[in-house]
Amino acid sequence: MNFFTQLANSTKVMMTFIGSDIPEVFIPKGRGAFLFSLFFNKKKNKDVIGKSFSSTLTKLGPSYIKLGQFLATRPDIIGLNAAKELSILQDEVPAFARKEAEKIISDEFGLSVKDLFIEFDNVVAAASIAQVHKAKIEHDGKEIHVAVKVLRPGIEDKFNRDFQVFYFISGLLERFNSSLKRLKFAESIETLEKSVDLEMDLRLEAAAISEMTDNLIDSDEFILPNVFWDKTSKKVLTTEWIDGISVGNKQALIDKGYDLGNIARIIIQSFLTQALRHGFFHADMHPGNLFINNDGKLVMVDFGIMGRLGNKEQNFLAEILWGLITRDYKRTAEVHFDAGYVSDKSRMDEFSQALRSIGEPLTGRNASQISMARVLAQLFDITEQFDMKTRPELLLLQKTMVVTEGVARSLDPNLNMWDISKPIVSDWMSNTLSPAEKFKDTMNSVSGLGNMISQIPNIIDKAEKTTTDIISILDRTAENKNKRDFKRYKYIILIISALIVLTILT
């Protein structure tokens, strides 16, 4: 897409927002502010802003709904009220024709739908990227029902065009508002694009189901659908059809005699198990993707959006939760500094005090008395106050935690999330960080080891720079040296480098 096409498409999109209310962060500061105010509203009622912005994104179509849903994970950018409104954006669009779905399936497998399926029914659910049909296949001599997810025709080209517009507008906004640069708004668009690219290859979703099934194989409280790989491709995903009651249908669950408090506990603990123990979690745990089957087990579906945490992020999350649970704010502050999330220019004691201002009001209170929105608002205030770096994977985790907590609270308003979290967090930390001894007795030694390990990249960088400088000097004087002698000098340098590392470590 050339510049003029980008400009034309971007202008068309921006024209759609004329007269609409938009989050304050998107309003230019200084240059261009007055001109901008002539066309766009800036109302003081934040609730109105969220609804108006959400409505405009919906009018613009599937790509913009995805953008809105993603922005819901960035309350640090758009504000909590707008984020709350965007979080309930419905990813629902009209279904495409059944004949088109059948053609895509036939093209993918080189066989007719009748050859692949005993039955192939009309669409049961449609979203921006794909739609789902119920079907029947023969497997191991039995006829079983399956869910067949089919990618929308032409969806990849459409999203590619729209993302060019997103990049153009985000670059423009960053130029006029420096706070968006600090919050890495343009990088967030890139993160969204990567996420959508993954969603458009249904083989990757199948792989996500397979990986999570392996991770949760020992659990007897939640299950995942089986994948039928012989009927799965880039544009088609076939999984086991599991009947169940949506966790959003509270009355139906009550009528079946289910313990709603227990279901709420399972939902929260399943999420924490995914994130903490395995570092791989379902990042779209809204009621439409969570069911209770006939055996009373939690069933998760739709694995298009997944989150992944490295060991560093897993440790960070566990330490944060443990710090809030045990009220050890100093330790929690140390974790932030050790992980490099807080600027070295900041003071640790001040950061610890800020965390205490968040954690203390939570002590001894149940979920009905705690506003997660308020907690997040304070966290993001601290983020700005201490100039903390934005971590997209942790923002996705935060968003998923809030959604998961909301689902659990809808089932059991008196749920105490901290009490439910404590056994998962303490078990993970004791097993992972100090398997040989009691957790409390070894926390300090583990912390010290973690600090040393976290410094290794810096140590290596320093050693490498020193080595490079010395070798550079030798290179400049090597012209009059025998090559064999010079090789020997370089071996000496390697030994010196090793000594440098040992010296720094000790």
C-alpha cells in the first residue's frame, strides 16, 4: 500500500470519528490541539466517552472491533472507563454462506464435505475471523459430533489493509502526544498484528489446545476438547464437540444443582495454574468460552488468543501475588527492581510505600468489597509515577485476570480471590524456588541467587566490551606480528575475559 493510499484510507477512518467522543490520550498536546478540537469531542463524562468510542469502532468493522478489544487490555493508554466499555465489545458479525465454508474445506483437503463428514450443519457461531459449524464424523468406529471452525474468505487481505491504517494513525498520534511514545502505542499495534496473524492459522490454535491439554493432563477439574488433526489445516480446525452449560447462564447451573462457589474457585485456580505453573494461558476466558459439562468439569473452548510467560515473568507474577497475600511489600518492590521494570533512578522504599497503599486496603476483604478497576487504576498511576516500562505480555495477563475474576464474581459475589489464590501461589513458589527446604527459610538465599543470575547478562556485556576493546588494540598492532603469535595473544585474551567474569561475580 503506497503512501497516498494509506493517507486516503486513514483520512476516511478519522472522518468516521468526527463528532465522536474519544479517549483523552488520543487528543494532541500543543501543536494541532486547537485544530483537533474543532472536529472531535472531548467530553468530561468518561462513561460517555467509552460508549461512544466503542460504538464507532463497531461501525468500522471486524478489524476495529479487534483493535477495541486489544485496547481494553491497555487501560494505561485509554483509561479505565473506556477500557471497561471496550472489554465487552462483541466479536460477532454476520455469518458467511455455508457454500463458501464448504468450498474452503474442499480446497483445503482436496475432498468434498460429504467425503469428510457424515453430517455438516449450518453455522452455530460467527466471529470476525472465523465461524463454527456443528458436524458429525466417524472416529474409531463411532459416530461423534465435532465443531468445525472455518476461516473467513479474504479475511487476511482485509486485516492487512486495516493494519496499514492502524500503523499510519498510531505514528501520527505518537508524533503529537509524547505520552503515547512512553506507553509504546505503536509497538502495541505490532503486538496486536502478531496476535491476529496467529489467529489466522488454525493449525496454531490446534497446537495451543494440544499443548494445554498436556499441561493440564493431571487435573480432574477442567478439560479441553480433543483435536482431529486429519481434519485440521491452516483454514479449518476440527475439534470434539462438548455439550455443557455456559458459566454465564447462572440460573441453568443452579437448576442443575451445581455449587456456584466451587465453579468460581475452579475458574480462578485453573487460570492461575495455567499462568504460574506452565506459563501458557487462555487469554480470552469470558463466559462464552467457559462451560460446565455433564460431569461438572470446567470446559474451555476457543484458543485463538493465548498468553505466554517466560520464567522471568512467571517468577515476577508469583512474587507479586505472594507479596500482596503476605503483605511483604518490600520484597515485592525488590522483585520489580530486580526484574528491571522500575527505573534505577527511582527509590525502592518509595516504590514499596506505593505498593503498600494498594495492598493494605485489600487485606481481609472479600471480592464484593474490592474494586479490581480501582486496584488497576492505582497500579497504572504507579506505572506512570515511577516511569515503569510497559510489558505487553503482563498487560494481557492483567486483562485476563480481571475478566476471570469478573466471571468468578458473577457466580459468587462473596468470593475471596486472595484466599483462593494462596494455595496455588504458595505451592508453585515452594516447589519451584525452594524444593529442598521450607519456603520461608530459604527465601533469602533464593532471592540472592536470583539477583546474581539476573545480573549475568550485564556481566557478560561488560566482559564482552572489555574483551572487544583489548582485541581491537591488538588488531591495530598486529601488522608486525607473526600470525601464529597473534593467535596466541587472542587465546590469552579469552583467558583474561574469563578472569574478568569471575572477578565481577566475586
